[in-house]
Amino acid sequence: MRVIGLDTSTATGGVALLEGDRLVGEYTLNLQRTTHAERLMPALERVMGDAGWDAAAGVDGIAVALGPGSFTGLRIGVVTAKALSYAWGAPLAGVPTLEAMAYQASGADGLLCPAIDARHGHVFCAAYRLEGGWPVQVLGAQLRAFDEWLDEVDSLATGERVVFVGDGVDAHWQAAVQRLGARAVRPPAGLRTLRSAAVAALGAWRLRQGRQDDPAALVPLYLRESEAERKWAAKHPSPSSSNR
């Protein structure tokens, strides 16, 4: 099975080509001066060209990171994946970003806790345990203050190690260590950021199980309103909220 994985959840984005269990090619770039809109399709064309893949010869699936993460980035990734699915007739699988981050850390022993920085002391976060080598959610994806999430993670861990993945913990690492001591661990720096290969692997797993998504219905997982939506709501309060 040939599967393409796309990730545009955060500033770091990438494209991966997976054939069976073999990673054929991967392109990852973390630059602030370019956008996913500028680099996603050129990256896909380059890695497919280098690998000798041709859409006409058959792509068996498209996997895309659904979020949470950057509003603009997620829209670009999901729209691109849907367009490729329609154009190539390839089934589509949406992969929650936090689940892919947990899968990437699946070699570590402990409660897997991915987190993405949501600014102002908050994180997009969840918690997973492995079953049969695949992540199973034990704490749903949510937007929380880091300290509140840390309390819940500590109660879930019941003395086991807590493996933090993602940039959401970077600014709060000392707080995590102070609370959990030696039980708080992080993978090496190169494994803390989501790679599109993990998205491709989870997408392929879903497709093998027959869990493909309807391109017309697939939407990003935002977990909160965009800044523009919040500003509009502040300027246009609903009658019910203004009467409280």
C-alpha cells in the first residue's frame, strides 16, 4: 500500500511517502519565512519525483493531520488532501495530530502526553497508552491551561513515567519536573516535533481497517474559535449573552 502523509499542523510541516511498512521519502521544513501554502505542493512534487512515484501509477491513500494546531495551516493541509483524494481517486484518512505525536513516541515506556503550544499558558493536549503498538486515547483532545492538564496527567499516570511530546511542554518543562520528578521524560529534540511519517503510518493503519473518511465531510479539528471569530463575537454579542 502506497500512502502519502501530509502535516501542516504547526510551523513545522512535511510530506512523507510510505510503501507498506517502509518509509520511502520524507520532507520536513521548519521555517518562519515561508507558509504551508507556498511549500506544501512543491515539497510533495519534489519528494514524489525523487522517489519515482507517479499518481497515475497508483497512490493507495492520502493521510492528513487534522489538528489541533494552526488554523491556516490545518485548512491548507486538509483542503490539499481532499483535492488529491478527489483528483487521484485515492481514499482519505484524517489523523488527529496529537495521536500522531503519541505514536511517534511509542518506543518510550509510560503514559504518552502530546501537547502543542496554544499560547498564554495553554496547550492543546491529550494522553494515550499503547495497545498492540498503537496509541489509544485515555484523555481526550482538549484546550487546557498547562497546570490543569498536568494535574490530570499526574492522576492518570499512577506512578508510571510520563512521556511529554511536542512544543507545548517546552515553556513549562521545569513545572513538569517539579511536579513529577524523574517520572517526567522527553524524547530527544529531533523526535519531539511531529513528522509526517507518523501521519502516514497512522493513516495507512486506518485505511487497512476500512476507516476511510468522506472527503466532503472531513474537517479540521480546531478545538477553539479563530482569533478573527473571537474578535467578531466580542463586537457582536448575542442577545442572550448581553442580558446576563
